[in-house]
Amino acid sequence: MEKRTFGNTGMEVSILGFGGAEIGQEKDLSKVEELLNQALDAGLNVIDTAECYGDSEELIGKALGARRDDYYLFTKCGHATGFEEEDWDPVMLEKSIDRSLKRLRTDYVDVIHLHSCSEKILRQGAVIEVLQKAKEQGKTRFIGYSGDRTDALYAVQTGLFDSLMISLNIADQEAIDLTLPEARERGMGIIAKRPVANVAWTYETLSEKAYPYVYWQRLKELQYDFLSDHEQAIAEALRFSLTIPGVDTSIVGTQKPGRWAENARILQTSTLSEQAYEEIRARWKEVAGTDWVGKT
């Protein structure tokens, strides 16, 4: 598995990471153990999760506690799941970070990201101070921001974060021009989230309340030729996200053992040509409406 240098952190990360949201509702620990250990053996070294992803942190801790030195571990904080305090309360954030470490069965994570925090809250400063304190205490090696739109741009412009996790895919390209140039200039590690656009092209119909609905609507208008073949669409989407200048790793979740390795093989066997990349970008610029902002 190809690796890229993660901004100025010195970490060499696998270009395909694992996102822990989908395993959060899994009740079969043995399935999670099989999935994650197979992926590590196939070259994975970046695992991302969050305190609000159900049982994800606990499952990762149980499944991989004995292999902590084999991968970089990222988590997120901000949502008061299971706490009395409100979202973004500094006291809650400290409790949340400590709980994450306990769940993950580790003394530290490599990055803690603020999870979709608004510019208004960022400007108050307290949430950033909590992460900086955690870094000083050795609970995390680096701090980051996970989010989209102008909130993410402001986070980048503070110069206080080491990494940026942001929506980037064939149906979500706002950040390519809005946010990434400055993030690259500041030497931030850049993580593409939702790189396969929630495989929204696979649905015939969707309710407006469905999670993939926004991407499903956009893809109906974008009408990329490659979407007619599911496996080709997965391949093109993954390759596109990793061809975007500055992206170090793309995070993909799955509940299926072996699927991560299948995606890794796709990336090892071929790359996206410059022409194909520019065609996807050109189609976006032609079709995208002014309201096609990053999906938070």
C-alpha cells in the first residue's frame, strides 16, 4: 500500500484509511476483529473513529489493543453523547477525550479532531484550548479539525491545527478551491472523508431524509459515464479523491471483512489519468450550483 507524508506531522500514512462509523452498530466483535486485522495485514495504517460513532471506539480498542503500534489512530470530539453537558462544552470535551482513550485502550491517539465545529464556536477559543491542553498532556500527538464549508476555511486560517478532515469526492468538490490551497500552504495533513460519496449512485430512489440523498441528487445531474458500472464507479471515485492535490489519505468505512483489501487492490493496480481527473473537475464546474457546498 502506497504511503504519503501526512503534512508536517512526520507520519507516513497509507493512502487508504479505515473509517469507523459503519462498525459502530456492529454487535459481533469477532467480525470486527477479522475485518480490522485483515486490513492491517493488507497495508492499512490509519484508523479514524469518533466518540459519537456508537460502539466504534470500544470495538476498535478490543479488536486491536494488542496491535497499537501497527497503526495511527484518529478520533473526534465535540458531541455530548452520554454526557450531561452541552455540545462543545469545554468540561465535556475533556471528559470525552478521556473516555475515548479508555474505550480505545490506549494512552494516546495520534490526532484528535474537532468534529464539525462551527466558526462561531471556534472563534470563542475554548474548544481549541482543550485540544491544545490534551496535546500538552500527551493524550494526543496532534490536533485537527473535521468539517466543511467556510467553517473549515476559518479553522485552517487559525494556523492552530495540524490536520484537516474534509468532504472530497466526485459529488463534493467545493473544498478543492475553497479550503485545500491554504491547508496545503500551511503544511496540514489532509484527509478526504466520504471519498466514495456514500455510493449514492447505487440507489434507484431515496427519501429526502436519507443520508446519501444530497449526493444522490447531485450525481443524477452530474451524470458521469462511469457510474453505470458499480465497480468502475468505486474505482474512479477512490482514485479521484486521491488525485486531488494535497490529499494524503482517503477514509473509507465498511462492515464487510475483506472489502478494505479489495479497495486497496483497486488503488494498487491503476491510477486516474490527468485527463480523467480534469474531465470530472470540468463536469463539476459546468453543473454544480452555488448551493453545492461541502456536506457536513
